[in-house]
Amino acid sequence: MTAQDALLAAGPQAAQIGELWNLTLALCTLVFGIILAILLIALWRAPRATADTPPDLSHLTHPEPGPRRSVIAGLALSIAGLLVLLVASLVTDRALAQLTLRDALHIELTGHQWWWSARYDDPDASRVFDTANELHIPVGRPVIVTLRSADVIHSLWVPNLAGKKDLIPGRTATLTLRADRAGVYRGQCAEFCGHQHAWMALLVVAEPAARFEAWAEAQRQPAATPSDALALRGQQVFLGSTCVMCHAIGGTDAGARNAPDLSHLAGRRMLAAGALPNDALHLAAWITDPQAHKPGVNMPAHAFAQPDLEALVAYLRSLQ
């Protein structure tokens, strides 16, 4: 996974923001250097005095054109620097708005406490599908992400690909981005949204177009029917438990939308929006006591008997 770093741009949006940051950093460093140099010169040239030296009050009756000119010059340079940053910011905003959106992929992303649900839109309703906490996008193709919130204010930030954009309840926002380099980029909710705000991550997987289409086609399919007795028993455990009150699994009677869609859970890299690796050990621990790993999460603990827990984990691990 590529480091979550705004200075490692993998797309044009992040690159434009990075250039603005470089300019801002360079200008502020220059200003800091000038101020520090003036301070050192002033300390070096300042007259030395003792306790017996009478105060110099001449500046009260005689003008000091030198300091006045210095203040005016400093004010003018400050205004000029701020204008440079203002113009650079406007240029960056225009550049961000000019991303070509021809043949864009449309994704509706909703923030919840504390996870992400995603719907891949398509003019053909039969090709629409849902996933959670992980986005796949094709390299080189623009993406329009429609942002919504289901509860409180969230903020999406995938620093390698784009800037931040808030998700405000009752309002809809859009974020455009494009990945020009394949990789896995970590996103994060950047607005404090509750106790587990720090564990509200989103992985963005940028991959070649053919691989993306294969992934998308697999996501459109219902969950695979269990092929062994243990996983089949796990499906029965799932459908007979309170899990179906919150989760959906395509091709089964589970169709709730209060928690992540599990139809292809095993194909995701992480559990609980980045809190745990997606493997059998952590999956069992998450089912048994989610509060131990993500205190405050809405998912309750489940006291499954050990054979039932093993069967349930086997079933969920089969959902590729």
C-alpha cells in the first residue's frame, strides 16, 4: 500500500494541490529567513548600554525615515506575497475544476459512524452494485464521487489522489479524481465524527481497466453458494442469527442496509473500516467482541458456540 502522503501524488488533482503546497512552503520559508536575518542584524547593530546610560528620547522629536521606510517595504512585500498565494490558489482551483470527465465512473459514497458504503452507479440498473470500505477504480479514468452522510459530518480525504471534501447530513457534494498510477491508496475521514473517527479508513485500489472490469463484474454477481459442508453450515448460522438485521449478502434472504454489504467480504483487504486485517483469526475476534477492537461501534457482540463460530467464519471467508 502506498504511503498516505499528500506529497506522493498519483493523480492530477493531488499534483495540483502539491504544487500549491510547494509554492506556499517556499514563500513562507523565504519570509521566515528574511525575518530571521533582519532580527540577527538588528541584534548585532543594536547600541549597547549600561545601567548609567541615559535614555535616548530623540526619536520622539525627530522623524526616523529609515524605520518608516522599512515598515512600508515590509508591508508592501507582505501584501505582494499574499497576492501571489491568492492568485496561485485561484489557479489551482481552476485547474482542479478542469479535470476531463468524459466516460467518468460514478460512485455514490456514504459516510457512517464509522464506515463507508459505496454504490457503483450505471445507466443499466442491473449493473449497479454495492460494496463497503474499499473502492476500486480504473487507472487513467476520471471518477465522480457523490458524497453523502448518513448521520454526522464526515470528510473524505485520499491525499495521494485529491483534496478533502466534507460530507454534510442533508446535503450532497461531489469529488472528482483520477489515478494515473496503479496502487492502493489509503483514505481517511478527516473530520472528527465520534469516538472511532481515527478508525474510519477507506482503501482506494487503482488498477488497470481490464482488472477493474473483472472486479466489477464479480461484484455484480450474487454471493457464491457454499461448496463445502462447513461453509454451508456457516450460511445457516448467519441466516438464523441477528446478523441479517443489519447486513446484506447477495443471493440470500439477508438484505438489510444498516451495516456493510458482505456479499464479497473475503475479497477486501481490511475489516471494520481499516481497524483489523481481513483474515480468519481477526474476523472471528471481530464477530465475537467488536467493542474490544472498536469501542462504540454499533455492532453488538455475538456469543456463538465455537463450532458455529468456525462455520460462520468459513462461510464469510468463502465470499470472494
